[in-house]
Amino acid sequence: MKFFIHTTGCKANQWDSQMISGRLTEKGFLSGSPAEADLIIVNACTVTEGAERDTRRFIANWGQNNKGAQIILTGCHGQVFPEKAFGAHTVIGQGEKFEIEKYLDKRGVFVADTRAFPMEEGRIAGLPAGRTRLFFKIQDGCDRFCAYCIVPFARGIPRSRSMKEVINTMKDLKEKGVKEVVLTGIELSAYRDQATGIDLKGLLRLIEEKETPPRIRLSSIDPLYVDGEFIEIIAKSGKIAKSLHIPLQSGSDRILKKMGRIYTGSYIRGMIERLATSIDGIGIGLDVIAGFPGEDEERFMETYGLIDSLDIYYLHVFPFSERKGTKAAAMEGKVPKEVKKQRVSLLKDLDAAKRRKYYERFLDTEALIIPEGKLYKGVYMRGYSDNYLPVYLPYKKALENNLIKVKIKGIEGEILMGEQVEG
């Protein structure tokens, strides 16, 4: 029996799909394409209207083109909006998906409350030997209930993988040949080992001493967690990548307050200046929401102006998506769709300019990358530097999954080109 998993959304979802795949592989299932699969699993994000639209289209497509397959809808969408099955035969929740074999050939909705779910066991069965990068979920859940966010309803209360399991898994990943691990979570800064009380900073200090893959990258980190101690840990580490992704969401103090974000634009400016001063060349990315209720032109320009003035690398830009059940869904001052579209376009142009400027800083410098096996434009392979620069070079099979030194030679279109430095 063959299965196919379609995953949308965050890095935590990527990990969850790896766990589902490993479990099915242990049960004797084989991975296949959606066209040949007997079981199609849709592990779906529901953070935005766009994510929901993509899920609907995928299910409609394969429901038509592979009528013999059972389609199971799960993930955050299945948990929060089980009534929106889009033609899937079965809908299961966040806890149920880690026992997915129980729902084969069943039809209907099987969704329990997520709030008290424990962390799933972090087995890595089925992981291909020599895989370059792996997302490792060490934390799940969030209880902040920001006004725009459906995630607390979809993921439940914060919970963390034990420190012992994290260390043991990291050692296992090193032995399997994984070169880079991305530590991820729904609210990574909420990590806390239940037995010892050690937080994320303590875990990072411990990881520095233990057997792990050579490079460790952090996924999205809350702005308020980035204090002097955290910056010092990153700056002094020989393992932790010098790149951070920070959910800014807005640069307007008034909009941040409406969102339920408890920091200010001034705080963000100071934090990023400290990062840039303390960690040379650090790559900083920001999440930004355009068109939150009440964001008039002046509020938007506060956001644009703040970001334009910051020493950052890139942006992830999202138009505000109204999600049923969140506080923002009931707020007045809705921003017209066309205005949101225009603001997204302006911010994406700013993103492109920031990326280009950041790339230019590193021309004629050397970097360590881990080339991946995927082929680009038929001739190139790609690897990421410590500070998350995507460097392309001519494809050579022997370079896959090896930490190599390259010289960054130039920019071709939007591609940063490099060549291997021998010796």
C-alpha cells in the first residue's frame, strides 16, 4: 500500500509529516506519488486564507485524478475547521495524526481537544541516511492568543520535548549524517524542560557541549526573548547559525497594541541594532502583516519606515487574513482588499531591495555551505551559509551533504553565485 503526504505551512508541520511518514513506513507502507497512492494525507496549515485555498485546490485535484485513494485531512486546518473538509474522506486532529493507521478506511471526522496533548515521541524512523537538513520540533503550542492568530486554537497549550530526548535525538541525527538541524516550535522561546526547568537558553548552552550535527539553526524566535544573554549565546557559539527569523508583524505601536504584541517599534530597533553590533553579518528576517484592521496609511508608513531603516536581510510578507474565532475577526476598520494588495506589493519590493543590498555585502567573501542534492535550472546546486545566504554553484554529486568552503563571486539575476575554494 502506498501513501503520499502533502504538507503546507510551518517548519513544525514539516516535522509532523516526517513523523507520520516514519510511522507509516514502520507499518509496512511505501511512499509514492499522489497519482499512485492508496492513501493521500494532507497535513494542512490554516493560518491564512491562502493556505486554506491551497488545501482546497489540492484535495479537489487529487480527489478527481486519483478517485481510488483515501484522502485524510489533518494538521491545523483539520483541528480548527473540521467542517471544511473540501471533499476529503476523513478528517483527523493534531493528536490523531500521530496514530494515523487507526483511521485507514474510516470515514468522517475524528478530532479531539488539543489543549492537553503531550508531545509526540520524536522517533526518526525512515529518515534517509545523508539527509542534509532536518526540522526538529522541540516545542509545540502557544497560549498568547495574539488578535490575528488561530494557532493557539490549532496547537493547544505550550509543551516541550524533554531535554534528554533532544540531546539523544541530536546525537542520533549526527550519526545518520544530518549536517544541519533546524530547532523549531510553535513558540520556540517557550521551550522548558519539565524535569529541570531549563529554558531554551540553557538548552542551547548544553547543546554546545554535546554530540550534534555541525550546524544548528533556530526557527522563528519571539522578539522579547532576544536579550543580552541570548545574543551572547549566539555570538559565542561554534554551532548555532548566525541567522534569526523574528515575527515583527507591524512597526506601528498602535497596531502592535491592537494585535496583542507587547513590544514597540523602538524596542525592535534597539534589539536589531544590538544583534547587528554583536554578531557581524547576522542575517535577520522579519514577518510582517499588511492590512490589519485599523491600519490606515499613516500606520502602514510607520511600519514601512521602520523596516526601511533597519539593518536586516529579508521579509516574509502576509496580507492580513481574517480567521473565524480570533479577536481580529470582530474588529472594525477593515482594510480593503485592494489596499492590502498594494501594501503587500510595496513591502515585497522593499524585501527585494533588502536582499540585494545584503547579498552585495558578501561579494568576494568566503562562506561555508552544505550543498543539497536538488538540481536548479539543470546545472546548479544550492547550499546555505551560516547567515542563510543561498549560494549556487555548478552541480557536482560529490559535494552533496558536505560542509564546503565557497567564494561568493557575483549575482546573476536574483541568484547568488559561488565557486568551491579548494583546500
